[in-house]
Amino acid sequence: MSDNAAPSALFAARSMSQHNRAEMRQIFDHAIRLAERNRILLRVPHEVRPVLNKRGMHYHYRPEIFLGVRGWTDFHFPKEHFRVGPEEVCIIPAGVPHGETVGAPAGESFRNLVAGFYNNTLSIHLAHEARPGKPDIEVIEFFDAPNLDVFLTLANSIASTHNMHGPARDAVLQGLLLALLGLMRNIVETGSGQLNSDIGKVFQAKCLVREQFANPDLSVQHVAEVLGCSADYLSHLFHTETKERLTHYIQRIRIDGAILALETTKLTISEIAYASGFADPAYFARVFKQHKGMTPQEFRTQLDARRQSQEQQPKTVYYDHVDFTHGVPHKKETPAAAPAAAGPHKSREAASGDSATAFER
């Protein structure tokens, strides 16, 4: 969906009926059966420069999950493109710019299911072809997900594992995908579909800011116009519900995007400023320092220093994390009067410990 179309579609879309929920359950049940037999195709882009502002593309802070139902979706990325059809799953990692063009064979209609993440809320919607080649939200529901981190961990692990090579890669992908699909299937079955504290216009304002934070024209006035209310009313409502001013929230979300770019890309500070919705890199640096207590360059310098320090430490590298605990030698105790017989035994322990540290290195 385009940057401008997504928020308006989000607010105009119908809530789900029982028929829609039944359709979702069928989609997830079918996908789970395919995954159990290793017959579902998984697509993940191989992008290495996320959080890049590209014309005709958009990106999100958190991953998106697409399940093809009917027809196809042509995904376009800065350096690649691929098509996702029925019985296929696409996971787009956080920060990866992308555009979508959809279609279907003659006599058929396009359909897919899309899952996204907002705060402690999981959004699931059914998409249709609203205009030739353009997908849009037909019906949408927001489900309370206090365990949202579990969904995010699974989605991120699938994306990272997909681009790795190893003897158990396919088995790991199958297990992760089954767990993710199963959790989403359960939430459709048991979820209330009611929003938590993010209600009404406050929730919609947050969604709009997260969708359009890269737009330099984004402001309280712009958000209020989209929501059909006055800027003063929206500002008061937002502050009453969240204890945070909407102007501060917009800046904070933009800074969150900038931090993601600083951590995951080699973009220049100016490029990150523009991609985060700031028209002036100098103003971006001032706002960043107000929020983080340091300039973007100082933040990046500290980040690089921490990474270099970690790289030099003894560690064990696993496919999904790095463990430093086994590479830290135990403190040697030196009793004042150790028995003579303990000397050789203690030496062997010390030698063994040194050998293990070198091996883990």
C-alpha cells in the first residue's frame, strides 16, 4: 500500500464479521497443514540497508507477514523483486522499504491476509484489489497481544534464519513458522478483537504517525485533519490518554526510526535525518540530543565502540544469539594456607579453565 493510502484505508476499513473470522481461521488452518508437510513457500527479501526512504515505497518499525490466498502480489524492493502467490508466505523485516502491486487471473479476485504489529496489539486484515494493481484493506481487526514480543521474536528469527545456511536450517524454519502461524490462529479464535488502552482517535493517531513518520509534512494539524477533528481537541485527548504530548510522540517515533537506522545501516547522518522525516539535518541532531542526551554521531560512535569491544571478548556464537558467559574465566581464589596436596589438582583445574577459554574464543 502507498504511504498515503494506508492510513485512510486503516480508518475506513470495516471491522470483521463472523464470516470474516471464519475465513481467517480457514486460511491459517490451511497454511499450518502446508507447513507441517513442508509444502509452503517462504519468501524473505535479502535487503542489507533498511530504513531507506525510497519513492513509491514504505517501511515499518516491525515486521509484516503476508499469506497469499488468491492471485498474486509483486513485491518491489530497492535491489530485488519477487512474486508471492497462493500457499506462500512472505515476511518483510522491520525497516525494509517495499512496494506492492497485485493482480489475479481472469475471472478471479485478489485476496491475501496481512499481519502487523502496533504497541501491544496484533493487527490482522484481509486485503483486496481496490484499484487496478493496488491492494487495500477490506476488513481489519486489532487483537490484544500482551505477549507481542513472542510474535516479534518468531517473525524476526524466521527472517534471519531464512538467509542463513546450515544443516538444520529447514527444520528450524519449519518449527518457527508453525509456532508463528499457530499463535496467530489461536488469537483469531480466542481474541476479543477489542483494543486495550489505545482507543479511538488516540490509537488511530498513533497508527498514522507510525505509518507516516518519514513524511516531513507530518504534524499535529495533519493528523487532526486525517482524523476529522481539531488539532486542539486531538492534542488534549492524546495527552489525557497517554500523558504524552502528540508533538513529542511524533518526535519520539522519528527518533526511534533514526536509532534503528543508526544500528542497522551505514547511511550518513543526513540520509538518516531525511529518512526519519526531518527536513534539516541540523535540527534532527538537536532533537536527537534532546531525546538521547547525545548527538547522532556520538550515539553511532558509542555503538561502534561497544560492538568492537564485544567482538574482542571470548564468546560462543549461536545461530540466533551470542553467549559471552562461558568465555569469562572464573576468579581464582588464593587461600592463605592451602594444603600442599591440593597444589597439583588446582593447577590442572586452572589449565583446564585456560584451555576452555581459548577454545570458546
